[in-house]
Amino acid sequence: MTVALLLLAAYVLDRMVGDPRSLPHPVVLMGKAITALERLIRRLVRQPRSLKRAGVLLPLFVAGGSWLLTAALLWLLSEISPWLALAAEAWLISTTIAAKGLKDAGMAVYVELRKGDLPAARQALGMIVGRDTASLDSPEIVRGTVETVAENIVDAIISPLFYALLGGAPLAMAYRAVNTLDSMVGYKNDKYRDLGWASARLDDVANYIPARITALLLTLCAKLLRLDWRRCWRTVRRDARLHPSPNSGYPESAVAGALGIRLGGVNVYHGVASFRAYMGEPLRSLEPEDIIVTSRMMMLSSSIFVVLCAALALIGTGG
């Protein structure tokens, strides 16, 4: 009963409040810790082979430390008041979820597109993607937004809830640390190829099951929203494995199939063009409303999943 209520409370809290800037956010602290550890490691280690070994220390210290600090904090609060500990745990889990933030980010792009303000839409998209946005036209802006919202259904919602179900706030916070590590050092470029390999690999492992759960949830959502759920599932089975990430292709291909659009193609990063495999079929042109539908699929799939998690928690405790 307690776990079920915690998950529901955390999800509702995120949907209602999101991440207020007035409150300290654990991810900010994780980012500072990662930066400090990276500087220390690079100061002590310089050879590629040694950097690769040292790269194991990043997830060990950051993810392990996040789990330990969260568990210790909740234990201390429980000594003061069990209710205080429960409230703190619900809040901590909510900070690992970003459903509201993801929807708001997508809607910020949509609003500018509907106004016909392409420069503002490019700027809004640039806040949530790593690709160059300065020369994108409307369909490409839509593609970037849809891809980002779809991909982050896993990282920002399903995975944190999945690990919160398994291990409460400490494990959800450890997952968020792994995901933050991947976003900061998990690149396959010259700077991070050695130091970030372990962080990137661990993030792939952590998201493996949630990504495939997400594809199933999005297929169900396609049916509930009267989209083409058969094409959605068919596209997942055909295209998901083509994505360079072992996990991101699942939500992206599901959304592409459900909407009857094609995602993927050429992205430009710091002036260098990079081709990403196509997902889905170009049955029609991309339109700003695709952002709205993707957001609906995101919200519905996350709502279904949190209810399922709460139900599993109740079954597991005999509640």
C-alpha cells in the first residue's frame, strides 16, 4: 500500500508542480558531482587505457553515492517521523520524473510554430536537443520535437517509475544519476570515448527493459487514441533496431508508426552532418499538431504505467 501511494503521489506531484526553480533539484547536485569527479580523474589520469578503467569510477561513485545518500536521508527522517520520511520519498521520486517538463518543452515549440515564428521555434527546440537548429524549417522542427518527446518517455518517466517500483526513491535516484552521467559523459567522441564508456553502457542496460515496456504502452495508447496501433507495432518490430541507440528506437518508431510519419534523417551537430536511420513511413508531411498527439501519447502511456506500477505494488504486498 505504501509503495503504491508513493508512486501515485510522486507522479501526481510531478504532473501538478513539475520542477519549481525555487526548490533545489537533485540532478543539479549530481551534475556538479560529475563535473568535479571528471576534473579530478583527468588531473590524475591521462593515458587512454587508464581513463577507461577510471571511467568505471564515475557510475560507481555517482550512482552508488546517490543511492546511499538517499537511503541515509530517508532513514534519518524516519527516525524523526515516518510521515516526514514518506513525504520526502514521494518528493524525491517526483524529482526523477519529468512528465510535466517534457510536455511543457514540447508545447513551447508548438506555440511558436502555430504563431509562425520560426526563429523562436528554433530557439525553443534548441533548449531540448543537441543538434543545430538555426536553419531548420517547420517540418524539421516538428521532427526534432517529436523525436525528443518520444525518446524521453523512457528516460524521463517510465524508467524512473520502474526503478522506484523496484527499490523506492534510492533506486530511482540511482537511475537518475546513471541517466545524468550518460547525458554528460556518455559520448562516443574523442573527449569521452574512454572516460564515458561505462556510463553509456550502464545507461543502455538500465533502459533496456523500460524501453520495450514503453513500446507496448505506446501501442496500447495508439489504440485508445484511435491511431493506427497495428502500424505502430509493425513499425516497432521493423525499425526500432535500426536506431544507433539500443533503446531510443523503441519509443521513436512506435510514435512514427502511430502517426504515419517518418522520423530520423540528417541531423547537424556543431556543423557536422550525421545521418540517423529512418523510423516509420512518410505517409504524410510532418505538422505542428504531431507534437500535440505525441504529448498525448506520452501523458497517457505514463498514466497507464504508474497505475500498473501501483497495482503491482499492491499485489506484491498482498494489499
